[in-house]
Amino acid sequence: MKYNFLTITLLLVFACSFLPLHADELEFSGVLANSGEAGQNLVSSNSQTGRTGIGIAMDRKGRLWSRAGRGLLNCYEQDGRLVRQYKIDSNCTHLDSIAATDQLIVLLIRGVVWTLPINASEQTTPKRLLSNIQGMAPASHQNKVLVQQADNTIGWLNPASGNIDAIAFDPAPSKRVNLIVAPDGEVFLDFDRKVHRYVNGKEIIGDETWPKPATSERLQNYGDVWFGHAWHSTIKRYDAELNPDPGVVLGGGSGSFIGFLPENPEIINGRGMVRLGTDTYAIAGIEGVIHLLAYDSAQQRMQLIRRIGSLVDCPTLAINSQGVIWAAGGTWPWEGLPDTSMPEGDRAGDCGSQMVIMPNGYAVCYSAKYGKPGIAYGPYVKDGMTRVSVRGLDTKKLSSELENNYPAATTVKFKNRFCLLLISDTGKARLFRISDRGQFYDDMGDAQLSLTSPVKSCTSLAKVDEDTLLLAADNAIITLKQNENGWQETSRITAFGNAANDKFGDQLYVAYHSNRIWVSDMQRHRIVTLDSKGQNLLATYGKTDKAGNSIDELNQPTTIAVNGDRCVVFDSHNQRLMRFTFKATR
């Protein structure tokens, strides 16, 4: 059968009419901040992680154990995959500790010792063994752990039986001490800012070596080397006789710096380390995230080589033109892997709003430090390190009281002044005059935000141009136009079509770049990309109304950031960052 040109054209038009309206796609570009990546290996933690780090233990199979927020204990492979997760006592103190014997994981939680078989099923509840224990060494010897009882008695606990063999110390400590056990079973006690060495319970004193000054917290002995910790992610290395060798090998010496101090935003103050190899270690940070480290003897520095854990919270997310992603107080490279660690950098405080990347590459956001409001700003990344630091606001000099939360932020020109515009979760607008590098100049007070109907929950702002903003609030993307008093609503969209699947859920997050609107639709578990008018669907990712943890699924995505064709979103219930690249196919 022969077809003329007109017939072929009509057939092509007819066939194309059955193609999806959005021929563009969001290409999956990788996972960050969750070492398990997806599926059954995905890492999860309790969202209540604040200072819950218990330290770290390694079992005889080489698996790593650490608390993952209140009431959870995670077991990991060294490559970052989650093996099993257990429910444990939800109590938490800074004196809690963890150790491993051949068959058991031993936990000290708020004065109580618990044990758990290393091969226990996930449904297993740890066994309560002893109470009135005020300290436990983070290392075992010959399947026993060193503990200190409430009456200050120190002895070797057999976690299989609960029996304690007391050690007759001379002199005997009369207060709580930090317990240190060397690989050969030698005992050291840290108290009164000194490390005391004992042989068969008798302290070695009177010579020129012992006791030694305790210049770090949570000191641990590995035979040929010691390590200790301090604030600002400081790790100090010592030789076998506890002499600095060379001293600080990561972070900075807490209390001994002026100006910029590089630190890892997740270690903060190490809760404990285990030795994996001659020069490789694993450290658990103050909130339980684990990092694998390698000591570089030539540079006399620790190098971060792997991050093990998840990301439980991400109120601040950004991406610059080079693809460098800001989240959780630090940055990740676009090419990073699920187990990539953040580099060292400035401590940016607790960022509570969107981070705005300005045209000159500098970043700014509303933040807090030590519970006080502030503005975080800086060059974003400099010399390979995060450089955004917070400067507090003098609340006594502000024109009016601040709202509790300002999640939405962007930069604007208002009355010929360059400003940081903040919108509270309840829809109250605030202006701070800043420099083009983000430095705070003065408070311009509240701004008028005129909406056609009240909103309950604002989450994010996106700038379309100098006069036009997009605000995500409740189930709508609201267009705002600037006037002499502030911003006026001109339209709002709650759907991108007429079908049921085209309606937005009840909590949205918005971003805008390159004439495209990006919407993170939390309730409906998807990312939606629209044209600049918000009328036509270009691409989508995730399965509408179906939460999941595979690579092609999302579970309550929230904060979103876009630059060019690159997008990053916080997949909140999967506790990971998901990266996408917009691919135009027409």
C-alpha cells in the first residue's frame, strides 16, 4: 500500500496526539546524605537526635554500632549500608557509652547497663542487666567491660553473667572518673584533669611521665597511639605516652582560635572512635552520624573518607551555579555519592530559613547561634571549604518583636535598598537591609503582605524577577507583586490541570529558575516542574500518592533548591537528598 505525503503527516499527528503532554523529564542524578541510598539498605534515624551520640562499637564481624537518635540503635556495614535497627531505652545522657564483646553489644544508658546479642533479630529487646552504673569504658578486654558503680567501685563486668570483679585501686578514686582501657587490658583513669596510669591497681606516680595532663575529652588508648576530642570537631592525636603527636589533626583547638575555624558540622564533639586498620578509624559525632577517617602521616591530618548515616532534618537547602549543595550546615559536591562526607568549614549556626544564593555567589539566610537570632552570610565556598558564618542580631535594637519562625526567604530591592525578605510560617513579612555580600546593616521592620485569603503555613519563596515573587503556602503557589508598601497577591494556583492527580497536596515548597517553576508536593510524594506561568506540566518525579523508598519513589519531599537544570530536594521521610537534572526532549 502506498501513502502520499499528506497521509503520512496525518498519521504522525494522530500518533503524537497519544503522547504524554509533558515530554520533558526529570532525570535522577543521585542520592546524597544517606549511606544506604535506597530500599532495604536505606538508613533511618529518630528525628530527635540532638546530642544523643553514645559513641561507637565494632563487633567481631567488623560491623559498626551507634545510637541513631533517641530510642534507636543502628548496626551498619562499613560501606554504609544499614544491617539492622533496634529499639532501645529512649533515655539519654552525655555519660552514656557503648562497647562490644565477642557475642554482645553492651550499652550504658542513664546509669543502666543493657546487653544485646550481635546477631539478634530486629524484634529483639535489649536485656536490662545492671543499674547504678555511673561510667563504662568504650572498649572491652577478654569479653569484659570496665565499669564504675554508684559507690565509685571500679571493676570488670562480665556482661554475660552480670558479675563484677572489683579492682583494688591504690589510691582509690573518690569521684566519678572517665575509664580508659588499652588493647592489652591496661587501665587508665581520667579525673582532676589528669590521666592516671595503673598496674595491678597501683598508680604509677613519682616519675616524669605519669600522671599526664588530660588535654582532651573522651581519651582512648589504641596501644601505640591515643586520640581525644574537643568542641569544633577537634580530634587530637598523641603518642603511646600521651604526648602530642602532633596534637590537633582535625577541626580546631577549642578555645584557642581567633577568627575562622574550620570544623565538620556533624562531628562537632566526637563521642568515641574505633580503630579499623593501622591508620583508619570510625568516629561517631555528637548526634550519632559516623565518619570513617584516615590518618595521613605526611600531612599529619585526618582525612574524611566516608559518611555513614542519614539526614534527619533539612530546613535550609541551596545549590549554586557550580552545583555545590548546601544542607545541614555544610556543603556537598554535585558529583557526591550517598556516603560522601561534607568538607570542613565555618559553623553557620542553626539555619532556619531558605538560603539565598546572590548573583555574586555569596549566600545569606536567617539563622541562629546559641539560641539567638542572626544572619548567616559568606562566600558559600572558598578554598574548598564552606564559608558561611552567622552574626547575631541585637534584638533590643530591632523595630519590633520577631516571629518564632521565618522559613521563607529571598533577596529583594525595596525602596532602593537591597534587603533580605523573610516570611514567617504564619504569613508575616520582615525586611532586613543587607549588603550585596549578605552582611546585616539595619532592620527595616515588618512589610505588608496583602493576600486574598489567610494562610496557615508558609514554607518558601522564589524570585521570578525584581517585582515578582512566588510564595508556597498551604496547597497553593501564590504570585506576589511588589508595590510601595510591600507585596500584593495577584494570583494563586492549586492545580496544574483539571484531573484529580493535577491538584496539589496541602503542603508545598517552591523554587524558580530558568523560566521554570518547581514544586515539591509533600503530601502527594512528588516533584512537579511547570512552565513560568504555572499552567503547563513539563515533568514530574515520584509516584503520585504512593510513598516509597526506592530510587524512583519519594516519601514526603519538602525543601527544594534549583539552579539551571539542576535540582536537589530533601526526601524527608527517607532522610536523604535526591538530585535531579531537567532534560528537555522537545
